[in-house]
Amino acid sequence: MVKENKTKKNASNNSVKPTIAEHPQFKMMVIEGTKYRTLTTRKNEMRVKWEAPKLKELKSFIPGTIIKVSVKEGDTVQPGDLLMIFEAMKMQNKVLCPFPGKIKTINVKEGERIPKGFVIAVYE
């Protein structure tokens, strides 16, 4: 990493001489208020960007099949209530309510196969 520097003017001919930090492949990075330019890897550039979790969404943790849906839209649920039964890797998993609330939408039906990270239900 190279700490960000301003370009320096050459006193003899007033031309701008670029520093090593201005190389076109360098990426800008700010760490604790200090600007740096650094080279990154392809793996770093292709990574999935972090986003804040949405606390009102219930997502599947692994791919599988919905066996039974025990609630419907508009139901008020308490922690520990059974929401649905989810089959993954030949095991049936009970999906329990994590916190009290009201079910706004349910995005699955019985018998439906869903991928990892699919939004199963949304709370109000």
C-alpha cells in the first residue's frame, strides 16, 4: 500500500510528475481516515459486497423443500411458534419464530424447492 501523496511539480519546467500512487491499476482505500492507493486481487474485486442484514426478513439457511407451512399472512406470532417445516439433506427442520411480530408476507408454498438465502417470510 502506498500512502496518498499529491503530485509534485518539477521546478525546472513546471510539468506535473505523477507519483507511483497514481498508477491506473491502483484502487483508493480509506482506513481510519487516511487515504491509500493499493493494488487488489481479482478475488477481492469479485467478492460479494457486504450489506446490512434486514432484521424483518426470514431467509433459508440451506437449500431444501418446504414440507408444511403452519402460519399464514397476517398471523401474530410469538418466539418459539412453529412457522414451517423445511426438509434439507434428508432431515426435517422446524423453523421457529425468532421474535414476536406479525407475518406480513409468506413467499413459499408446501412442496416448493428453494435455494439458500431465499426470503421465506417477512415480518411487519
